[in-house]
Amino acid sequence: MTHEKTKKFLKRQGLAPHKKLGQNFLVHERTPKRIVDLAGLQPEDRVIEVGVGLGALTRPLAAAAAKVIGLEADSGIIRLHEKQGDLPANVELVHADVLKVDFASLIEPGERLKIVANLPYSISTPFLFRLIDHAHLMDFAVVMLQKEVARRLMAGPNSKEYGAPTVLLASCAEIRSLLAVNPAEFHPRPKVDSLVVRIGFYPQPERVRALGDFDRKLFSRIVHAAFGQRRKTLLNGLDGATRIPDKKMLAEVIASAGIAPSTRAETLELEQFVHLTRVIDKVLSSLPQKAEIHQEP
């Protein structure tokens, strides 16, 4: 549909894009079809779609996969599709918030999550952190993101885009750019460009396998604390975030990991964060009571 036809259709149905839900509907057929082609789905796949909207992406997904479970937070959109009966028979609509839904309940035993989403920009960051938290259940996610957010995920050290999401995702997945999408593809038109990326969790990328085993909860908390205030040194960022007895000891621990305490978080490679995690974990384990990092993500 065109912008004008989409607008009129929504008006007839008593609906309008929700700013609160970050709704920007895809209005041209070629882009959703291209996204599905790039996702590389197999005919036997079950795929989770986040944000069904008017079904522009849902229909080509249903044509490519055995089943589509569409998660939609807008009850009005759910009622629209139930009334119209306009989605393929292999689509199951679920009225749910993707930030709260139980991911494990969406898959069969032994199955991994395959997610394709025209994601509301307002929930991009918490959604990405949910993927990280459920990496053990994930196969891949093909996600439409604000271009700036996508660039942050693929950034390297010593850049302003490099941050906690970059490091945490790199520790469990590989991110690849698939498709640039301009604002004219949506109704209403967003004020930013978009980028579709593929976040591949399984099989584990070589860089992730090479990291070996480490305390991922501790790692996550260290990374969040280190990037909590970007202008602080690593020593100051982590100071008070653990129960390591004093700042002098913390400086010695950081130095023993081969990292200068005056280093800033954005200069560290993923592997350095993992090594630091192992060193801190070993030190904490030697204390009378294993310390905990208190700063929440």
C-alpha cells in the first residue's frame, strides 16, 4: 500500500500509529520480501515476528516458513486481523510484549529461536539485551534498527559508538549488515534511516568459541559498570562496583590482567574484557565471601 492508502485504511478501522509503541508500518512490498529473502529461512522453520503491524512482513514470512508466531503489543492490531481474517493460516497471533514474554515458551524442546522483526525503535536497546540474556536459546535475529543503533553494535574500540551493547553482543553473536532502508518505506515516515542486521548466535561464531568459558553474569556486570560513565577510567568505573576491599587492590587486580587502571573502557577489546573477568573472578573466589558487582545493567 502507499502512504495515503495506509493512512486511509487505518482511519477506516479506527486505528492510528501509536507513538508510544513506536509504530512505523512498512508500506511497500519489495522491502519486506527482500528482508525475508535475506533472512535465509527454511520451509520447515518456525519463526517469531515481533510487531505484526498491518502484516507487510508477516505474509512473506508465512510464505517462506512452516509457521509464524506474531507477537503484537497493540490489541487494536490484533482485533483488526481477527476481524479481517487477512493473515495466512500458518500465522499465530499472540498479544504480548516482547520485553516480557517467556521466550522459552515460544519454542519446542531442542528448538532455537529464529526472530525477524521490524522493531519499534523505542525498545531496541532493551530488546537487544533480552537477546543477549537468552543467547542460549537463540539461533538468529534479523532486526530492523535505527541506523545509528546498528552502527553501535558493529563498532570497534576507540570510537564513540563502541559501548556495552557492542561488547556484550560480540561475546555471544556475530552481527552483519543486510539492508539499508530509507524513511520513505514507512508510514509514518521516521526521521532517521534504518538498517536491517542479522545477529547470528548459532552455531557459535569462531570468535565466541575462542573465548572459552567464563562467568557471563560477572562479565556483563563488569562491562555495564565500565561503560556506566564513559569519561571515567576503568579503575574509577569499577570502583565501588565490587566488594574488592579497596581501590588500591582493585588497581592491582586490573594491572594483573595486563590492563592499565587508567585505561578507558572504550579502548578495550572484547577479549580483554573477558580476561579481566576471569582475573576478577579468581580474586573474588579467593576472598572470604565471593564479592558481587552491585551495579545493575
